[in-house]
Amino acid sequence: MIETQWSDARQGLKKAVGAGNYRSWIEPLELENVEDGVATFAVSTAFVANYVAQNFTDQIKHACRRNGLAVDRLRFDARPDRVPARPQPDAAPAEPAKPRDAAGEDGFKPDSRFTFDRFVVGKSNEIAFAAARRVAEGGQVIFNPLFLHGGVGLGKTHLMHAIAHEYRQRHPDKTVLYISAEQFMWRFITALREKKMIELKQLFRSVDVLMVDDVQFLAGKDSTQEEFFHTFNFLVENGKQIIISADRNPVEIADLEDRIRSRLQCGLVVDLHPTDYELRVGILQSKIEYFHGIYPGVSIVPGVVEFLAHRIVSNVRVLEGALTRLFAMGGLVGRQITIEMAKDCLADIFRASDRKVSIDEIQRKVCEHYNIRLSDMTGTKRLRIYARPRQVAMYLCKDLTNRSYPEIGRRFGGRDHTTVMYAVTKVKELMTTDSAIAEDVELLRRALEA
Ligand code: ADP
Ligand code: MG
């Protein structure tokens, strides 16, 4: 009996609240019973319950009364384990939201190799390491967000996983969600398409610790940024810890909304610097221990570690790759790992690592190419014949060196970092529309990398 009354009431509500609201909020409601003027509805999440209560209470009461249900008050029971019984015509059946499993649902299990124990600390990463340790303890949130940035392969993801391990161990009842910015975007897009935004919002907002890796990926993705911003604010306001990583400082991420940029900066921003020689030796030694476990028969002659630490300066991932290769080779041919063997087996890695282009070199080459003077590169002339080469040079500096936007700006006559950012965007764009520029850039790049 109450089923038909509720079903009629819902038809009325469809008109009252509009089709979109109806499908998102009213249709999923299940009327359980009406007792003493209280109508109890089962809903999938607390988030839905709050939203409906705040926005549609009057309309629902009204519709119920018009259809003969004596209702004065509404009650919403959040039942996370509940699968909506009714099939939804043009959407896949909504899955029950299970915030506790949030992390698992993403397929995220912290990589068991990425722990604090196995992170080798040196001058270049000690602050990032200390900050990560502090956040992993939990307790009162003191910096929010923790923003880790640094070049590729310097240990950002490793530290985030380590935080997840440690935090989960200390707080097994809390939810930690790690997600890459890219996954974040795909989840968002999928939820929009499948009309599951509410579940997604609920998922992100129900966590105690949210980690988003590689946020530079969000640059230029406006609606994903918007969603990220709201999630971010919600969690910060509720005292939840957020940890973010990117390959550069928030100021340097172009195409990021200003309010997001400033939000990202308002916690603790720490960078992982390129490794120095001692740290590389330390990392190699610790990894070699690990490899000895896998290839017990392979030994490494003295001097190889120092040799590798000298020759491979780019990043830790490459360093690891080199060791993996050497041990695999050693295992295969049943030999010691010697410097000779390393030279032979890692020639391509050395070549890539040797190429160290400086800003000076880039400026000189670009001047030669466009036939302008070096002083025009750093000077203030705005004519296109100077401005364009300058922009190309800035672009190449960003592309071929590890220098940051502000550093590059300084080397171009003390220009602002935003000028450099603009130049980089501009050249990228020109390269797709102007084949002459694209050729110039490619030629210069090859000349510089040779
Ligand atoms: P990022 O996310 O900054 O690009 P990763 O965290 O993926 O870099 O690190 C790349 C690889 O180098 C991983 O295998 C990681 O374990 C290792 N690594 C990076 N820094 C260190 C370190 N300080 N000690 C031990 N291993 C490290
Ligand atoms: Mg990473």
C-alpha cells in the first residue's frame, strides 16, 4: 500500500524538482515505513542523506501528504551495504558506496618495497623525509597539505607509499586513499558519465588521508580541477590530512587555477633535490644488498658502485634500472660485475646521462641559429625577431635542463617566471601550427643533445 502511495508521490516530485534532481536524489530513495508521522527512507550513503534532507525535505513531505501518507518528519537511514533494488533505466545500477574499502577499490596497495626503511636519506631529501615521517604518525594535522615536489625518479611516490604503510599500521581504523591525479580525473569523468558523482564525492570525502600523486597532470583540466578543489577544501575543513606530489613547485604549474595554486601552497611545500654523489652511493649500496638476495651467485667488484654513482646522475630510477640490468646480466653469464661489464652493458644509459645542457649553451645556440646577439636574448627589445628566439630558448631551457621557471627567468635578464611559463606554452602551441618553428626547435634540440 505505501509502495503505491510513494510511487505516486515520486511522480509528483519528478515535476517538482526536475528530472536531473529526480534521478540523482529522489529515485534512489526507498521508503521503508511510515510510523507515527515519521517516514523512514533507506539511502546508500550519509552524504546522500544529508543532501536530500537539506534540499528536498519540504517537497518530499508535501508530495507524501498529497498522496495520503501522513508524514510530519523524514528520517534517512544511510545503509552503505544497500544495493538499490530498482534498476535505473539509463544508468548502470549504482554500486553501494563502501568508504572503508575506498583505498582497496582503487587497486591501491602500497608497494611493499616503498617503505621508510628502504628510503635512503641524504642532504637532498632529508627534509622531505622528515615531513613525510611526521605526517605518517597521524595525530594532529599540522601542515595541510604536505606538498612534495621534485624531478622524476627522486622518490616522491616512494615517500607517499611509505606514509600510507606507516599510517595504516598506526591507525588501522582510518581510511587512506592514494590516487594519481590521472586516476582522479578518470574516476571523475567516469562518474559523470555513469551518473555516479554522488558516490564519488562521498568516496573522496569519507577518507582520513588523501594522497594525490603527480598533480601537475591536472594542469589545463578545468572541471577536474574544480572537483579536486572542492574535495580538497572539504577535507581540509574537516581536519583531514592531504598529501600532494608534483614534478615542480605549485607556482610553476602552468594552467592551474590561482585559487588552487594558493591552496596548494598554504601547507608545507618541500622539495626533493637532485641526488648528490654520497646519496647515490648510499642508494646503490642498499639496493645491492637487495639484489644479493635475488642473485646470490653474483658478486660486484670494488669500485663499481663509485663508478656508477659518478656516471649516472639523472635520477634514482635510472640508477636502479642500471643495477637491475647488471645483476640480470651477471646472473645470466655467471660472472662478477666489473667496471668493464658496466661500461659495456650500460652504454646507452651513460650516453643519455652525459648530456648535460646548460642555459648558456642553449642561449648561444639559439642566437647562432637566428643570427641575433647574446645581449638581445637577455635584453628588453620586444620586436618579434628577438622575442621569438628568446621564447624558443626559454622553451628549450625548460625542456632540456632541470632549471625551474624562476631560475630560467633570472637568466634571461631577470624576467618573471610567468614570462617563462608563457613562452613555454606559446612555443608548444606554435609548434603545432607553424611548421617552421617546429623545425627550428627540433633542429636546435638535436644540435644541443648531440
Ligand atoms: P618519483 O615518484 O619522484 O618519480 P619514485 O618514488 O617512483 O620517484 O622513485 C623511483 C625509484 O627510485 C623507486 O623505485 C624508488 O624506490 C627509488 N628511490 C627514489 N629515491 C630513493 C631513496 N632516497 N632511497 C631509496 N630508493 C629511492
Ligand atoms: Mg611518482
